Amino acid sequence: MGSFLITKRANGEFLFVLKAGNGQVILTSEWYTTKAACDNGIESVRKNSQDDARFDRLESKNGKPYFNLKATNGQTIGTSEMYESVAARENGIESVKKNAPDAEVKEDL
């Protein structure tokens, strides 16, 4: 089972990562100014991860495939790692779809 892990920077900002059942990070959020906003971001991932149209399939300047998960308003709510192939990126998207809805939330504050 996957999990969300919330961390806090020294300046008080919060970030979450979504980890697959094997512990690999599959999605990283932006930095949020409040924990409540971070919690809302997690709920947005749960909701939007079930809609394939919310995944922007992109390529970095060095040619590595990656993806962004976007909310209904078009704002990016999470970014993947850089993958070695398009197939690996698709596997990452499927992992987010599978893990996000029921992932437990952990905190490392």
C-alpha cells in the first residue's frame, strides 16, 4: 500500500511525497505555506489521480520523460521523477492512480 509523507522545512513550509508500496517516491508536491494547504493538496491528488486527462506527459530539456498531475483549475499539484523511457513514465502514472486513493498519510515534522 502506498503512503503520503508530509515533511516540513526549517522555514515552516510543507511538502508531501506519494510513495508506492515499495517505498519509491512516485510524486512530489510543491511547497505549501501551511499544513492545511498541504493536506488539501493530498486530497486533490486523491481526486485528480483517477482522471487520466489530469496527467500532463512531458519531456525535460535533456529528453527524459516525466509527468505533472494537475488539478481541475490547471495548477500542478505534483511532479514525477525523470524516467528513462516513455514506458517507465506510463508505469509511474499507473502507480499514482493505484496508490493515491487509499494511501495513508504519515508526517515527519
